[in-house]
Amino acid sequence: MIFPESKVWLYAEPTDMRKAIDGLSLLVAESMEINPSNGEMFVFFNKKHDKLKILYWHINGFIVLYKRLEEESFKIPSNLSTTLEVSTRELGWLLDGLDFSNIQGHAKLTYSNFY
């Protein structure tokens, strides 16, 4: 994944894919009530779920990524009502076309004592 480990928010309402940085950042600020320049990622889908945009603040400006599927649709979690926080790992699965709501990866382990 090209992004550092950070919060990722899926926005549930269908979004007009003609929106650019200003329109998407306004959605984040007003609808989600989150500062769009806080370093978190915001993912927006169109009505058919075959297009998505990711808005991300990187150091001193916004990055917008756009992906359009030619024959399929993104596997959006059924429990997506308004917004849903997911990991960057789950975002990668979503971009790969996987239904990440049914995938369970290995748990993250941390150790403080070593041999």
C-alpha cells in the first residue's frame, strides 16, 4: 500500500465522482465532521460501487486517487450505514476486489521480552 498506517474512513452515501478536492474535503468537514487535513484517508464510492476516490492529506497538500472498475463492483461491507473506520490493510483488500468483511488475517502481535 502506498499510504502509511493511518485511519481510513469509508463514506457510505453515494458520491458524485465529478467532485474534486474541494468538494470531497467539504464532505469530510461538514458531513463527517472531521478535519480533512489530519492525515487520515477518506474513501468515497459512486452509486453503482464501480468507482471510488480516496482523499488524503500528505504533508502540505491533498492527494486524490481514483479507481474505476471496468466489469465488476467494489465489495462494500453490508454494515456501512454512514461511515466506517477500516485499516489500510482492509483498504488494500477492498482495492483488490476482496470482500474484507469476511476476511480475517493474522492478529498483530507485539512483544516486550526477548530471549
